[in-house]
Amino acid sequence: MHLEISTEKHLQPLIDQLENQPKLFTKAVQRAMRKTARWLKTRMARELAKQMGVVQKGLKSRFILSTEGKGKNQKFIFWLGTYPLAAEMAGKPRNTKKGVSVKKHRFVGAFYKQVYGSSQHVWIRSQRNTRYSLVRPSSSTPGNVPKRLSGRFPVERLGIEIDPIAVELFKRYERRVNSQFNRLLEKELNYVLNVE
């Protein structure tokens, strides 16, 4: 998904004043774009975390802001990774009698344990997983597992879906991003003309 931004007609007099000074105009537009992108990232992270019932910290790395091109052709790219969020990133996991709970999410039949590597994750045996999203495909039985435990593999690392909620948020913010950009551009154009 992409968000397209355009300037409003009431800003045209300010833009005309800066037309003979392209560096100042470019500076104002870039500042407004950068601030709009940060505003969008903050608001979407907050709302996405609230709707998913997870902590914002787990979602921060999912939002990427980058630029492409230079000058008038510069574009700001806002990207959100929608691959399922690892269950343990949603909050503090707790093993319960029925499985694992993380904030408002319940994973029946799962367990929070160190299986591969040095970190603990929320896992479920492949045979038991009938409804949960996965962070990565199932892992095969590691070679160094004792024979008595070999039937307990493969296991799958569980995640929480982001995609359906993120698509709805993008649609909602697509309508709001233009007015936010124009408000910030007006401030930046006034600042460049009157203060700098």
C-alpha cells in the first residue's frame, strides 16, 4: 500500500513566494514530509498496538521510514511489515495450565520455553496447531535430541496476525495524511519565509 500526498490550493500563495528560491522551498517540503512521516509512524504504532492488544515496543521495528531520490523528485516511503508478530513480543508471556497467555492473547497447548538458541519463545507442537499463526515454518527435529523426546518435534513458533488490522489503519490514515502534511507544510513555509 502507498500513501499519496498533494498540496492544497490555499498554500499556493506561499509556494509562489518561494518559487524563486528553490532551496528554501525544498527544505520546507522535506521538513514537512519528515514530520508527517514521524507523525504517521507514531499514530499508527499507537493505534495498532491498542487494537491488537500488544505493547508498542514490539511493533516499533515493523515501521520503516526511508527516502528515495533527491530534490523535487524525493519521495518518503512508509513501510509496515505485516508478517505475524512473535507472540512473546506482544508482552510478557506466562505459562498456564492450558498453554501460554500474553496480554489478552491465549495460546491453548503452547509453551514458553527455550527450544532453539538462547532465547525463550512461544512454541506449539505442529500436531496441536490448528488455528494459530506462525512466525516461521515448523522446525524439524534437531539432531542432538534424546530419543525419548524425538516425538515432541517438530515445533512451531507462534505469532499474532497484523495484516487485517494494518490494512484498515492504512485506509483510515490515507484520508488524514494529506491534511496533516498540508498543515505542517504551511508552518514550514511560514518559518522559512519569516524566521530563517
